Amino acid sequence: MTTVINNFIFILSLTAILLLTLSFMRLLLMLYNRELAASVPKKTLVRSFAIGCRFDMIIIGSIMLIPIIIQFFPQSPISRSFPLYWCSIIGALVIFLSVVELEFYRQFHARLNSLVFDYIKEDPKTVSSMIWHGCPVLQYLGLWIIISAIMIAGFITVNAQTTISNLSNDPGNLYLRLLFFLPVLILHAIACRGTLRSGPPLRWGDAYHSTNLFANHLALNGIYTLVKAALDVKKRKNRKRWLRVMAETKALDKTRRLLLQEGDNLVEAENMPLKREHHPQATKTAVKNVVVIMMESFSAQYVGAVGNQSGITPQFDQLAAEGVLFDHFFSNGTHTHQGIFATLAGFPNLPGFETLMQQPHGATGFSGLAELLGKQGYQSTYVYNGDFAWDNQEGFFRNQGMTNFIGRFDYDNPEFIDPTWGVSDNDMFNRAHLELEKLPSDKPFFAILQTLSNHLPFTIPDPLPIAKVTGHGLLDGHLTAMRYADWALGQFFAKAKKSSYFDETLFVLLGDHSFCVRQQLTDIDLLRFHVPLLLLAPGLKEEYGSRRSTVATQVDVIPTIMGLLGKPFLHHCWGRNLLKVANNDPGFGIIKPSSNDPTVAMLNGNRILIHPPDGHNSQLYRYQLYPQAQTETCDDQSAAKDMESTMKAYIQTAMDALLTNRCGV
């Protein structure tokens, strides 16, 4: 009986130590993000920790299954040594991932998720370099060793105090072993469910207990979300949830009413959802060439032209005064992958297809800008700091019609090379200008210029051509890189304005996505999506005005560009021509985080509807971006119902078109 009691104490003590360790890691996560936690009521934080303990117990239950089973068998030295080693090794691994998550959350405002797998499988060497040069790796390793050592010391102490001397291989009494085993197994089953309720076990959506995103994230367990992400990679349950939310004809009708504009004529309407021929209205702006500039991590929250006074983007601000600026523009995702895909392929970021350029369905025909312009005889070139193998960019865009690629290994004597990503933004822009100047003038051209310096580890030239940013705490390095990218942009336009191609070119400048700022708006962290869109061409400002607040996303870029070229075109894009949106139309956008986070949102004017991970109880907010970003809940049930129905129709129709290869022309 003494053995049974000691074994019971042994198992409960190991469990308690693991629970205390994971709770401490949650406390560290909160302290690492104390600026976000400061806006959360204390009662809400306490509830986050309480819910978090339930998620922790799911992980601990998985760890403790083997030690529990071992205690059922006849006692021997291995009955204690194996659980001790097992819990020490697995516990140290859990602590390691929790320490990694401290930096992961700081960068992405998300618990560990499928981005971990996306980065690792993409290019381990580049990812390792990014981490080594951009994060305090040695400090994190030291933290991991210290916490692991304390945990293991606790395990050893518990083992010493509950071990019976002269332990033999005596099989003991079966009934006494059952007396220990069955109650512990029942408790273990409850722990693995995370809840006493009947029905489903604890799920991701249960962590979303408040309207504060950080409080909801704090309630989760990063190991839990990482394991779920690994399982979802194969199961892709999120896709099925959206495919049949309403009758196909109803979804199609709603989507068409949302997107079709004056001048659109559906083609093959019985089979193709949005394939249409567009006859643009006459425009005074005559442009021949198109240059799309994708600015890495270019957050609208730090752009002076839309209200920030920190002086981060003086060059962009000057350009904005010469063109048409959209100040309620959003990225479709929170990763470069989704940004360039939505912008240049005209297709949204869908649940379960967050890495579409790397997935088999990415080979589907899309109504991309390269294809549309290629059919009109445009020359094309893509200039980039980095390696086009990243995110399968070259393979995808060659399939879409791009012909000329200039990447990391194509620069001669660059002024600066980031050991992680490639050449500097200034090198990229210098090369881009040379490439555009040498293109034959008798044919129009289309170019994509993609920056990269404003990316972790934010390695930029030294000495810097600009003053470092100070006064923003942990964001100083990031914002310094953003100011450098802005400076390089200014250098490019100083040359471009003197060139022969400038007066005939439409320049489209936008951010591929934003980044994590100090304020989280709504359950989807809205400011991570907020980026500027600037259209710049001779006469454009005079015809369309200098600033527009129509809500839009990156899928609207292609129809807008094509509409300015003044020729009829056939396309199958999932956006609209922003310069032809009706005056009484506030605009809309469908946005979704990268990774396997199933949260989706629809923006419509100054309202945003958040569709949470569990798919139930969507929340409607009113939001404001200027002069100070803020939100408030909205109780307009009719508007919420209409927006949710429209969002579901859009996603269902797009996903069905993707899976049945009906996205192109």
C-alpha cells in the first residue's frame, strides 16, 4: 500500500511541476508582451491563465501517459528511472519550444503554428541565418538551460522523497496496482480532454473568451497549437467547413453582386463564376507601362502620409502628394507569400490554402497580371533582393507568364549583402532602374520590384544613409530598416523621374503586409493587415483626387491597373477597379492571417466582422484608423448577419473555383 501511495504522489508531483513550469512560461510570455497586456483587465488575464492551465493539462496528459502505464506493472528500478528521464527530456523540449515562442509571438502576434513548418521546409539555412542574426539566441539558450535545470531538479527531488528503498521485482498485489491505476487513468483522461463537459473536448475556439486578442492568445498553449497545425497540414478540415455553407447558386449570386461593376460582361457564366470582359470608361490618364513595387513589411501605421509623425517614410510621403493614396487598404494575409499572390494573381487568401504558391493547386491557371499583360504584348521583368526559390516564387510566376527574373545571385558587386536574405534595397532599386532603362521603347513593359531589407534580422548597410529610429523601444530596429527602405525608394524615383520611361508609366506602390505593432485591434489584429496603396502616374491625381478611403485589399490591384490602361480586357479576378467604385460604396475586403489560424474577417466601410476559430458567434465591430486606431463592438445584428453571409459566399465560391480549376481565363 505504501508503494501505491508513493507512486500516486510521484505521478501527481511530476504533473504539478510540469504545470507550474508551463504556467511560468505563460507568465514570461505576458511579461515579454507587457505593452499588449497593459490594456487587458486583470480579471481577463486571470481567466486567460485559468483557461491556459486546461490547455497545459492536455499537453501534460500526453507526456504523462507512459509514466502512468509503467506504474501499473510490477515495481522495479525502471518504474522510477524511465519516467524521470522521460519527463526530463520531453519537459526540456517543451520548455525549448516555449522559449522559442517568446520571440515567435513578438514577431507574428500568434502562438506557434504552421508557419514554423512553412519556414523550416522552405529553406532551413536561410531561416537559421535569420534567427541567428535577428534574435538574441545565446540569451534564449541560457534561459532554456536555467528553466530546464530547475524543472529537472524538482523531478529529482520528488523521486528521492517518494522512492522506496530495497525495491525488488516483487509483482505485488494486482488489486492494489489497480487501485492506483484506474483513478489515475480517469484523471488522465479528463486532463487530456481539458474539460468536464459532455460533447467535444477543449478546442482552440475555447481560448477566445474575450474581445481582446492578446488575452485570447495568452489562454492558448503553443505546443497545442503547433501539434494542431501539424495535424491540419494533412487533414485540412478548414477547407471542408467553407465549401458547402450555403446553396451554390446563392453563394455565386452573392459573390457576383459583390464584385461586378459597370462595364463588366460575364463570359461562360454557366460554368465560370467571375470570368468577365471589362470595357473601361474613357480616362484622361494615358499610361503605357506598369511597375508594381511591393514594399516588405510596410505598415501604414508608420507612414507619414496617413498620419504618423515619426518621420519614418519621408520619401513615400513626398510621392503620396503626387499620386492617389488609398488609406483604408489592407493586405489579404500577414505573410509576403499571401501579399504577392493576392496582388499579382488576383486571388484571395483562403482557409487551408495559405501557402498556395507551394501547393499543387498553385499550378492552377489564375488571372494574374503577368498573364493579362503578356497577352497584350508586354515585356516582363521581376527584380528582387533575395532568392526566387523562396516560396517557389520563380516557379509560380513563370507559370503565370513572367519571363525575366533578377534575384540574389544576379548582382555584380552589390554595395551590401545581407547574409540571410540577399542584397540591399538600394542595390535592388539601382538594378531595377538599369533594367527598365534598357528595355526596348517600342514595346510596353511590366515590372515587379520587391524589397526585402525591412525583414528580420533587419540587416542594413553600415554606415547608414539615414538616421536611426529611436524612441519606439523594441521596434527601433524594425523602423530603422523601414526608414532605410523608404530612403532607397526615394533614390529610385530620383533616377526614374529623369528617365525616358517615367512619364509613360503607372507606378503602383504597396506593402506586402504590415507587422506587429503595440496595439491589437479586434480578434484578428487588424493593424497587421493595414498597408498603404499609392497609384502614381502623370495626370492621375488631377483626374481622381489625391486621397481615397474606400476599403480595399490586394486582390483589387489588378482590376485597377488594367482599368487605367484604357483597353478592354478579359479577366477572372476576385477584386474590383477601385477607381470606378460607386460613390456610395464604402468598399469591402476579406482578410485572413497566414498559418493555419482559421480566423477570417470581412471589412465593409468602417465595420469589421470577425469569424472566430470555432466558427460560431462572429463579432461585429466598428473600427477607426485615424487619427487614433480604435474599435468598439457593434450590436447591429442585421448587418452582422448580412456581412457573414456575404463573406461565406465569397470564400465558398472562390474555394470551389480553385478546387475545380475555374480561376483563370
